[in-house]
Amino acid sequence: MNTKSIVSGGVCILIGGFFSVSALTSLKIGSSTNMGPGYFPLSLAIILIGVGVYIAVRSTKEENGSFHFDIGAIPWRGTLLICVSPIILSLTIRGMGLAPSIFLTAMISAFASKAQTVKMAFLVSIALTLFCVFIFGMILKLPIPVIGPWLSV
């Protein structure tokens, strides 16, 4: 038996259980055709519980190292940049606007990979910015200015 997998599965089950109880007790669930605010969190919590059960059960059936999972070194740079990116977006979107905030966030998160080049990060950030402006600004017409007051002339 792999105790790390059992603990990992147990943590998934506990977190999923906490969120499912929270959704059931404090939010209206609704039905598949008329979803309430608790429907999606409850669905994700059930999936997380299922994944946790699978991990825990799978760890009890391991034989002679046939199922081995080694996490290796933690990529701290990538982890930090990916975690900081949504915070940067939330802090800048009202002041800078949608386009500059998306571009900045994409540039920051692009360098989570050590293999990323500046040219490719720039091109992907431009493409993502145009896509987001098209979807959120033109199609969905969200009340987010494309260029915010910090950058307006």
C-alpha cells in the first residue's frame, strides 16, 4: 500500500465532502434544467470525492511498485507565476481595462515555462487579448472598458 496515495485520496475526499455539505446547506441546488447557484459547486465536489476514492482504492491495489508516482522537483517559478497571474488581473482590470490587463496577465503566465521565448509569449498574449476583447467586449458586451481610466488620454 502506498500511504501517500491514501492520504492524497483522503484529502480529496475531505475537501469534496466539505464543499458538498456547504453547497447542500447554504445554496439552492436546483435541477439539471433549472440550475441553482449550488449546482455547479456540488457537481465539482462530487467529482472531487470520486477522484479521491479512486486514488485511495488504487493505492491499496499496488503490487511491487507497478504503480509508482513520483512528483519530482517542484517548479517554483512556474507555480508562483501561475498563482500571481489571476491576482494581477483582478488588481488591474478596472484601472487598465480589459485589453492591457489580459495582455499583462498572459505575458506573466507565459513565462511559467522555462522553454518560452519572448517572441512567442508576445504573440500568444496578443492573440489571447484579441480573443478576449472579441468574446467579452463584443459578443457578451460585458461592462468592462477595453482601455481603462489609468491609460485613457
